[in-house]
Amino acid sequence: MVQTEAAMEAYNAYWENSFIPGADIMWMVLILVLAVFALWQARTFVSKF
């Protein structure tokens, strides 16, 4: 359990020192945006056939 607590502290320190505000949430938002864009691209690609 001590290792998990140390890992969480390191994780939080990493995001707190990031140059992006709210980076711990922004990376998840970025992944969702990329997924939506990829689905849109796949749909437009398939509709050409």
C-alpha cells in the first residue's frame, strides 16, 4: 500500500507542475476529442464508396 501512495503522490506532483492548467483532466478531454475526430473521418471515408 505504501508503494501505491508514493505513486499517487508522484502522479499528482507531475500534473501540478504541468504547463497546462487542469492537465490531469485535459488529457482525457484530448483523447475524447481525437476519438470523435477519428470516428468522423472514418464515416466520411466510408461514405465515399
